[in-house]
Amino acid sequence: MVSDKKCYTFAAQEKMGMKERKRPVILVTNDDGITAPGIINLVEAVKDLGEIVVVAPDKPQSGMGHAITIGVPLRLHKVNFIGDIEAYQCTGTPVDCVKIFQKIKEVIYLKEELKNWLQAAVIFHLYR
């Protein structure tokens, strides 16, 4: 399930009078692996621009930018990264990381929608 909601920049949200400014979810990945120093530098550079999710291969995958994993199960493991940044290492290729991120983003969206629905249900229950 992919959201049909439009994503606006913070400036556009402000001009449109939107009260709740949503931070974009930003994927940080690479082909050098989760332990590469470059990925830490990239996270530091963009961490104030949105909600950061890191999904990177568990080992260097240079030259595998268009490859996908077939015939072998993919494993995803949560790792401690920089502060409270959500980060995962994947046994697959960089493309596998991007595809897995799409599913993670759907879960983040569903979690937010469930929270909103539960709040509305509680308010409805309290005031009926």
C-alpha cells in the first residue's frame, strides 16, 4: 500500500497554511557497506532535513549498483548507528536495500495512520 498523499516541501506547506509540517523520510544507502565512513558523513550532512533511515549492504558491494538478489533469502538486521538514527544492514545488494526501504517507509506511514486512527477513536469514545 503506497500513500496517495502528496509530499510538499516545508516552504510549500507554509504557503498553503498547513499547520502540521511533515518531515520527509530520507533513505541513506551506498554500495560500500554499512561500516563505510562515507555513509556516516552523509547522515551527518542530511540529518536535519528529515527523518533519516539508513539501509545499506552488510559488506562492500562495489559494482553491484543494478544487481538484485534472487534465489537467496534477504536478511535485514537493525544496527546501532549515529544516535537515534534508524539503521539496518541488509545481506543483499544496494538495489535490494532500496526495495526494502520502500517497505519500511510503508510501515512508517501505516504506523502514523494507525496512531491517528486510535486517537480519533479515543476522542469519539470520550465524547459520545
